[in-house]
Amino acid sequence: MRIYYWNLYKLRRFLLTGSAVALVVALLASVMMRDAITAAAIKPKPHAIYKVKTDEKVAALTFDISWGTKVPGPVMDILKKNNVKSTFFLSGPWVVKFPEYPKRLVSEGHEIASHGHNHIDLDRESREKVKSEISSAHEAIKEVTGVSPNLIRTPNGAWNDMVLSVADELGYSVIQWSADSLDWKNPGVDAIVNRVMDRVQPGAIILMHASDTCLQTPEALPRVIEGLKEKGYTLVTVSELLKHGPGVAE
Ligand SMILES: [Zn+2]
């Protein structure tokens, strides 16, 4: 009888342990299923990125280029001298017309991104047109530099939900800015420098230009870099910045 009870005890223990394991497995499976279902059901809507959420003193200097050959060279010289890597948003036709500049950007370690094809407000265009604008710039940049960009700053920063969804379909994130230097208005070197210093914050995306219409940028840039470094900021590309935290709208 002793043996019988012993076996019963062991059997009960075995069954209890077995049920416990089964219960845990079932719970885990249900949690995993729920996560998979939730992920499929609410894929986050694409949004434009204005800055990165982080407490670290890190920021991205970014340049748009659509026209000319006078400003890009000096801007690249200054970045090289200061060992700063930036993200350049390039217009398709400029890349095709002056391939030596985008090639130099790649060889000097900068990040190549898209500024669309024609410099037009995409939020006023049809879905098909937006698709062809983004695709044309993509092909041009890829052809000349060998790089397939995945970040786009839409011309004039114009976007709406349709533009965001087309960009997302084509594998792009839309990048805006949190600190506008206003260098495109040629407001004076001091004004450009002060605007950046006033607006920089951890995770900032700083907007500058290296098109020939922005003639004060090369003079302002060394002071911008020096000022940011004095404030303790490390300057990185937008892709690097996005490794420090999520890209957010505000
Ligand atoms: Zn532009």
C-alpha cells in the first residue's frame, strides 16, 4: 500500500508540474499571438520626423542642395576640416548635372538622402505624380552615387498624409527639422549662427542649405559647428541620430 500511495503522490506531482508547464506555454502562446495580431492590425501610421527624442547632447546638421556649384564645395571643405558627418538631401536633377559633388559627399562619409526631383510642393500633386517624383530622384541618386537613400526631405518641407503614405510605400521616412537656420533667406551670418544656437536641443535636426542661393552658409558654418561643440553637442547624420531614440513630430 505504501508503494501505491508513493506512486500516486508522484503521479499527482507529475501531473501538477505538467499542467503548470502547459499553462505557461498556453499563456506565452496567447501573449505572442496577441502581439502579432496587434502589430498587424495597427501598423503605426507614417509620420514626418522633426527631431529625435533623446536626453543626449547629440544633433544632426543637414543640408539641402538643389542648385549650383559655388556653395557645396566650401561647405564640404568646412565639414571635412571639422571632421563632421552630415546628411545631404539632394535634388535628382542636380545630382545628374554635377555628379562629382554627390560622389565627393559619399567618399567623405556623409549620408546621402533625397530632396525629391523637381523642387515642387508635393502636397499639391496627385498620388501618381508624388510617386514618380520620389522614384525619379531615387533612380538619379542611385545611378550616380550607388547609394539607395531611404530618407527624404520633401521640397519646401511640404507634406500631407498622402505624401507620407507614398514615401512609406517607397521605403522612405520623411525628415523635417526642429531648428531652421533660415540661411536660405540670407539674413546675415550672425542671424544664422544665433538662430541655430537658440534652437538646438538634444535630438535636434538642424536645417541648412548648400545651394548657391544660400551664399552666407559657408561663412556661418564654422561658427555654427564651433558653437554647437562648445555647448557639448556631438554632430551626427540623421540615421545615426535615429539610433539615439525615436523620430518624433515635436
Ligand atoms: Zn529645397
